[in-house]
Amino acid sequence: MDETQNKAQGSTHKIGIYLWIWGLLFVLSFCSYMVDWFAFQGLLRWSLIVIFMLLKAGLIMAFFMHLFWERYALVNVLLWPMTAIACFIVLMAAEAQYTVFTRAFYFFVGG
Amino acid sequence: MHAGFIFLAVIVGSVLFHIFTPWWWTDIASNWGAMDDTINLTFWIGGGVFILVCLFMVYCVFKFSYKEGRKVEYKPEDHKLEKILTIATTIGIIALLAPGLIVYKNYIDTPKNALHVEVNAWQWGWQYRLPGEDGILGTAQVAKISDDNPFGINLDDPNGKDDILIQSDELHLKTDKPVKILLRSLDVLHNFYVPQFRAKMDAIPGIISYYWFEPNKVGEYEVLCAEYCGVGHYGMRAIVIVDSEENYENWINEQETFSSLIAKQDNNKLKTTRIAKNNN
Amino acid sequence: MSDHTLDKLPGGYKGMAADMSSDQTAFKGVQWGKTMMWIFLLSDTFIFSCFLISYMKGRASTVVDWPNTSEVFSLHVGDVPVPLLLIAIMTFVLITSSGTMALAVKYGYERNRKMCAWLILATAIGGLTFVGMQAFEWSKLIHEGVRPWENPFGAKQFGSFFFMITGFHGTHVSIGVIFLFIFARKTFRGDFDTGKRGFFTTMKSDYVAIEILGLYWHFVDLVWVFIFAFFYLW
Amino acid sequence: MPDEYNQKNTPLEAQSSETMSGSSGSTTDIDYVRPAEVPEQDLYHGHSFITKWVFCQDAKVIGIQYFLTAVFTGIVGLILSWLMRLQLGFPELVPFITAEHYYQFVTMHGMIMIVYFLTALFLGGFGNYLVPLMVGARDMVFPYVNMVSFWMFFIAVCVLMASFFVPGGPTGAGWTLYPPQAILPGSPGSGIGIILMLVSLSLFVIGFTMGGLNYLITILQARTRGMTLMRMPLTIWGIFTATALAMLAFPALLVSCIMMTLDKVLETSFFMPAIIQAGEVLDYGGGSPVLFQHLFWFFGHPEVYIVALPAFGIVSDLISVHARKNIFGYRMMVWAIVGIGALSFFVWAHHMYVSGMNPWFGFFFATTTLIIAVPTALKVYNWIITLFKANIRMNTVMLFCLGFIVTFVNGGITGIFLGNVAVDIPLSDTYFVIAHFHMVMGIAPLMVIMGAVYHWFPLVTGRMLNERLGKWHFWFTFLGAYSIYFPMHYLGFIGVPRRYFEMYDSPYVTSATGLNEFITVAALIVGISQFIFIYNIITSLKMGKPAGKNPWKANSLEWLTHEVPPTHGNWGENLPVVHRWPYDFNVPGAKEDYITQTTAPSEVLGAEVEKT
């Protein structure tokens, strides 16, 4: 690849933004650790964990992996396939519920 | 040209084969006539499309075979035609899908009055468990299976005591009475399939699967395992006998319940200890 | 295509439509190697997703109790058990190394060879620390009797999924660490400035390679975020 | 050019939308194509025999290597199918076919044909050879990785073949490898055989990922000047989408292979619930066999389209070239390919209607499955409409295309039976399923492969295949294969279950004995007739009629190289510049019945080409 192409990528970003994101990631990690420390339970625990996780993942992808500055063509190609995963997750959650129901009912509870 | 004739012959041959085939459905012996109807519907619509598409193709072969200097149409797209075809196909697909879904809804909703029958499948054979007087099957676990407890019934479950155990591959069913088949596998995947009943479902170790049907023709039917389960798969057959009410009662009264099995075994143990004592 | 032109391209979805209907490249200004890494990571995301989905299915359908992770993974400081202490430290180490990697990429593009190389080395050491702590955690659990096939604290699947998922992630980290060390050496030597040809591929070295490695490293961190949330905190 | 991007679109549109009457500006203007974005590719030219033919980095040689290896495994698969058919048609005729062996043949035949033969042949073989040529690149973007990809595949094949010779033989768990039986002693080859199978599949996935990245990025980022996505031949669209599917579907296979290997080797319980086998409680507990099925089909269904989409693409090109007419509804064809590909990730559990999964899934998957039927049907319509008012050369290539249409429509329609959940219940796990998928993803893609070989053989070798032998080959293959699988549906209607070593004495099944014998004879004939093909290829290599440049008068770039067969680097000094789609056949006002993709608008001023 030639020089000009590197420079295209070479339009680098200010160091401040990396340090900010870095700091935020530490804070978020600390927060999610605190979720366990304070032993939150139930839906609250769930939603906090997932929110912090998605925020962290989003920050890493957007800034450390430069996805925020990439063109939409690349971003869309990378993110749309996740719908298949989302579908898989939802269906497997339903499947697990069904499995655990038949197990509990026919192996233990009955009636 | 001859190619067109051969393709035509293939299509005509397919239709003729269908008309004269001696190989067709076994006579249905359950309530799932609706499944046959959806198949027939799919068959006629699908078969029609197949014949039309192929005839059109053959027509093109006859009509437009290569000739130097033939005038050829240059029309990359025809939005109107494409739209018509899309809509027509979509309608056709909906017409096929909707009845299928309705039948399926029926298939997964077991009637309340269905008789529960647990089918136990293993490599390579079958046994059955029917609820006793209380109409409820006791809970059971694979890990609890032993010589004394061939179905792994939980001993502390009162529902299990009067369960009727059939340690043979012959199952009797009452005619015109819905049955819910509960499938339990002790080792690998199996499938309790009677072609005449149309319905089938896999037995999976670790969970209980089910399906239901209503046998409506007295007779003897062969059960085939329809999910590959190892070397003995092809030999994993059983018999279902659909009885009239009277015969069914006679049969079921002859069967052993779980509590009588336990009693018999206790008796046997007692005897063996006594013999052992006498011998000493 | 010069940076000048890239800036002038229409952005947003309009730009996407234009890019997709243009000739030559669909992702304007994205080098081949970088595209490859992105698509590879997409594929790898599916691998980890399948692992985590299996874990979800396995955990949610077992009727045996799942062990309480904050107890299983606690460390004793003095006599006080601190839940997930080691895991928390590992998380911080990995994020630290991700930050140094991001800076390394930045200095690489600025042709700051020394700074870039030191930051890559720092990243590598961070990764190595992570792998070391993971090895410690494994040996601790094994010592307590957890095995892939059994688990004294509850459901069998706990041990199986733990060793499989962290093992697969750890393999990714280890591969990353190896490449980080190689790249640190290459940067110190100035391969990316001189365009030295690769030993295997015979292709010219380029600073883009550091960004590509960076993508991989951030991805490893990204996966850890999910594992941390789903395996340890849930 | 200070602002190339904005200027780029205008001249292109001007050039193509207006029917080139010559009045719309000067010739230089209408021929304008944006300058190159990406510098010339740096290629490694091998000099020794080893770097030129063995560890070669030229995609064309790699493609041929893939092709030959895949054909070798295909022949193994063919022989296995003979042995199976012999047992089914004439039980006990061949004494060494025991039940164990029969199930091993079934398993290996399925796995070889689907993964190691069709996938490798379409993507590894045709993909490698055609992708750089058709998009106008000098080579794949990462030639070295591409080379490693082939050798990984080669090792995977070696491991697979090695399993025939280990104690206990290859796995006999059915190609779906469903646990628990795949790793329990009740199935043949449940010891080393299954482990080798899982290792081989994992290696295949790794190797394929390397190749797949190459195909995708070559198509996305290394097209030549003027080659927009919507000017790519449908072959490339098919290969592209199939590869994208593979990149996202193979992970699920890899994961299930890893987990099953652990279940086997370390006795973990991912897929293994509490099991009592031969009176003995095993050490497993709590796992879920259905999970494996979900993972497997999350891979398995896209896999069907990984095989089918390249076939769709290639057949579209073959039909268009040999019917001397543009493919009808090109854009719809592209969107259909992409749409089928995307939807294929949402339909997997239609393979599991009777698997005991959550019964409510049936509604979801029946609906998504039948939605796929719409774009698929549109593709069929477009193929036959392309034939309408065309000028059809009835040569071997076209015969194979027509054979494809017949078998594909037949198999596609039986697919609607099986996708519709209530209809599937009586038919699943019977011979109807066997007939369906052999018709739709066995015979139909094979027709395309053979047609494609007749089509591109002149490009690869510079010589034509023998047309007379080709026609014999076609009729034997097509009529034979059709008479195997068409009647087989009726076995399924009777209710004959699949994977039965013997049908003995079932009262209603014995009536099918005659049919089974007939099918076996037909299968043997079809198999043997493939040797006509092989003979044709071998003799034509030396004695075939020299093809010369572009013998079919096709438009796409692969025929427009400087040298035929193309050499390393594909193009001479300069890369080709593309001005139009590859389907400008019989354009009104043009002098000849085809306009190649590189023909500049100013050269065909009188032709009324449509905008592409």
C-alpha cells in the first residue's frame, strides 16, 4: 500500500479522547464490580450488568476500534449480522425455559 | 429439438408415474386427516407449479432454439411482471402456510381428556407406562432406573404407585380416545412413529417430549423408530394394537402396577433370604 | 484515494449508498488487511456468541443449582473473602492494556516509532500478566476440585463452561501476546518505516499492521467484557 | 481530480442512462471511469516447481488444487453411495456390508458430499478460479493466506480419510452427528472415528475461514475500475453471499465440534444428560442434546445455501450466455440472493420440527421458511423468462442448465412440503426427505457444476470438451438421477423411514422392494456414467479442439485476459476497465450479439444499451 493511503488513516485523533475513554472504561468496570460487591439481586442486578457491559463494549468498539470514525458502509456490514445472534439468543432462552420446565415437571414435581 | 422431447417425456412420465403409482399413503388410522389434506393441497399447488414451469421451459426450448440471426428480445427488467409474480407467489405461499399452521396449532394442543402414555425408548427397544386409577403418571428419573425399578419411578411420589408398567413392546390403545404420548429416552434419540397415525416426535434423553393423536381404527400397527439411534436402529420395532373399549379393559386389567411389582420383588427377596438362611 | 478525498465523501447513509454503488471498493479508504481483520472479528464474534449462547442454554436448563460465582471466585485478603477480586484485577489489567494499544496505534500513525514500540511492549506485558493471572485462577479452581467433568459446588456444566470459555478466550489472549511481542520487535527495528518484506508472506510491512493488531487486541478485551458480565457477575 | 467522487457518478450515469446516440457529449466524456483507488497489487511469482505448483500462491492454481481434491473426495462419496444402494436394493448381496458398515457409509457419504465436496468445490474451486478474474483483480488479496487455506483443507481431507483406517472405523452417527449417540458405543466408530471427524471439521473451518476472507475482501475491496457491485456477474454474487454465510455459519459448527470433542474426550456434559446404557448409569448429567441440534442447524441451514447460492449464480450466467440473452431481472436476482442468504439465518429449526424442541418454535420457523420460498421462486421465474424469446444454443452447457431447472424446481417444491410444519410431521425422517435434499442440493448443484466445467474448461485448459460425449454424459446423469430421486419421494409417502439398514418384513414396506431395486440399478448407472465425464476431461486435455479466445462469445472479464489460459497476474500491463454489466447480449443496434464488459460506450454508439 502506498504512502497516501497511510495518511488517510493517519489523520489521528487527539490523545485526550483516548484518555477520556480509558478513564470511562475504568469507571464502568468499577461500577459493574460494585454491582457484585453490593450484591444487588434480581432484575436490578441484571439490568445494571447488561447496561454497563453494553456501554463498555460500545466505547471500546466506537473509539478504541475507531468504528465511530469509520464510514457507515463498514459499520452496517459489521453490525447487521448481529440480528441473527439476537434471534438465536431469544430462541435459546425460550428453549432453555421449556427444557427446564419439562425436567422439573416430569422428573421432580409431577401431577 | 430432441432434447425438448426428452424433457417433455420426463414431465409426462412424472405425471403418469404419479397416476399409476402403487406406492402411496398407508390408510390413515388416526384423527390427523388434516395433515393428509394439507399435504394434498401442497401437492396439487406445488405439482401444478412444477408442471407449468417445466412446460414453459420446454416451450422455450422448442420455440427459441438457436438460429443464426434470430431476433432476441432485449429487456433487462419488467417491473410490472416482476411485481405480479411476487404477489402471486406470496399469495400461493400464504395459502399453503396458513392451513399448515392451523393444523400444527391443533397438534401441539393436547385435548384435556387425553390418556397419557409414557413411552420409554432405549437402545434398542420399547416399554410403556400408563397411569393407574388416579390418571396421573408418577415422576421418574433415568438415574433411578435399576432392576427393581425398571422405569426409574420416584419412590416417594404417591402418583407413581399405581402406574401400570408394560415391560414389553406391545402397546394397546383404546379406539376413539385421544392419547398423549410422552416420550422418555434412556440413552440416545429415538422416535415413536406409526406411519398410519401420521404423527411422530423424537424422544430425547434429558427432557420429555410429547405429541398426541386419536386412533380411530381397530387393528395392529407396526411402530418404527424414526430417529437414527445407532446400529440397531432398523430393528427397533414395536406393535401398537388399537382395541375396542372392551378388549382394552381386559388387556389393561391384566397388566402389572408398580406397587404390585415392588410387592412381588419384596416377596422374592424374602424368599431368597429365607432360602439363604435355610442353606446356612 | 487521498485523505483529502475521503473527507469530501458524503457521510451517513447517503454515503453508504454511494459507497456501495461505487466501483473498486465498498469500504472507502479501508485497507485490505484491515477489512480482513474486521470480517474475521465478525466471524470470531459468532464463535464467542455461540459459546455464550450455549452457556446460557446450559445454565438456564440445568435443574442442579449453579454455584454462586462471587463465592467461588473470591480471594482471601487476610481472613476476609473479597468476591471476584482476582477477576476485577484481571479486568483492569486488560483494559489498561487496551488503552496502551489504542495509544500505540495513534503513535504508529504519527510515525513516532519509539513511543509506539514501547506502548506495544507495555500492551504485551499487560496481556502476559492477564494470562498469568488466569493460570493462577485455573490452578486455584482445579485445586478446589473443579474439573471440566465435575464440580463440587453444584452443576457439572459450571466447570465445563468455565474451562472451555475462559480457555478459548485465554488462547486468543496468548496468540495476541505472541504477536504483540513480535510486533514490538519489528517496530523497534523499524520494519514499518522501511517497509521490510515479511518472512512468510513476502509483503511489505506497513504501520497499518499495528492498527490491525490493535483491532484484534481490543476485540479480545471486548469479549472479556461479555465474559465478565455473563459468567462472573450473573 | 480535486473531487473525484462527485464527478464519478455523473459521467457514469450520463454514459449509461442515455441511449448512446452519440449526441450526449464527446467520446472521452462518456468513456470516463474513475481513476484507481488502490495501488497495483504486489505479487509473489514462484520460480521453482514447488512454489509454482505445490505451495502456489496463484489463486487459479489453488482453485484447481481445491477442485481436484474435492473431486477425489466426491468419488469416494460416490462409491460409498453405491455400497449403500447395493444394500438397500439387494440386501445381503454383498456380504461385507454389515449394519455397522452401512451406517458408516451413510455418515461419510453425507459429510463428504456436503462439506468436503460441494462446499469446497464451489467456493474453493470455482471461487478461487473465478473471483479474481471476474472482478478484474490480479489475484486474491492475500495470496499467501489463500495457499495456507488450501493446505488446511488438504490436511482436513487427510484426517477424514484416515478415519477409514483406524480401529473401529469412521464414525457412523449420521452426517448430523447428533449426540448422544455419536459418542456412545451404540454407534459404529464412536471411538477414534468420531474424534477424527470432529478434528477434521474443525480444520476445515479454520482453512475455510482463511479462504473465505480472501474471497470476500477481493470482491469488496479489489474490484477493477468501473466494476460496481451491480455490474458483477451473478456467479460472483452467489459466491460472495455464500462465503459471507459461511463466515457466519461455520462458527456454530466449530463451537459444536469443540463442545462435542470435550464431551467425548474429557467427559464434560454439554450435550449429555443423565444416560443409562446397557444397564449402566454413565457419568454424564444435565446436558442438552437439543442444544447441539440448534447449533448444528444454525450452521446447517446456511450450509444448504452455501451450496445452493453459488449454483444459482453460476447457472444464471450460463443460461444468459448460452441463451444469448440478458438475464431477466438482474437486480431482483441479486436481491433474491442476498435476501435468501440473510433469511437463511432465521430458519434453522425447520430441520427440528419433530426433535422435541419447544413446540411453539414451529410457527416461527414455518413462517420464515416459507418466506424464503418467495425469492427462490422469483429466481426460477427469472431463469425461465430469460429463455423466453432468446436464442438458445442447445449445447451441453445449456442442457445441464435445463436439467438444473427441472431438478431444482422439483426439489424446491418438495421443500415447501417439508418447510410447512404440519406437512413435515408425517414426512420427516422418511425417504421423502432423502429424495428432497438430494434433488435440491445434490443433483441440482451437480448439474450446475458439470455445466460450469463444460463452460469454463476452455478457459482453464485452452481446449474444448467433446460435445458428443458431453451430451451422452448429460442424458445418463440427468435421466438416471431423476429416476433415482423422483420415485424415492413415494417411498417417503408410504412412510419408509430413512437410515434403515434393512426394511425386512414390514407388511407395507415390502411392497417397495421392486422400487428399491430399480433405484439401485439407476444409481449404479449414473455413477458409472460419470466416468464418461472423466474420460472426456482427460482426453480433451490433450486432444480437445483448441478453444481460442472467448469461444462462447461471453461478456464477462474472465474471457478477456491477454493470454488464454490466463497466466499469473491475470491481466497484461493494465487492468481491464469495466463499462457495463456482463449481460449485454443481442443489444438492439449493436453489430454483434454481445458487448463485452470492457467495451467502451464510444465503441458501440449505435447500441441501445440500458443503464447498468
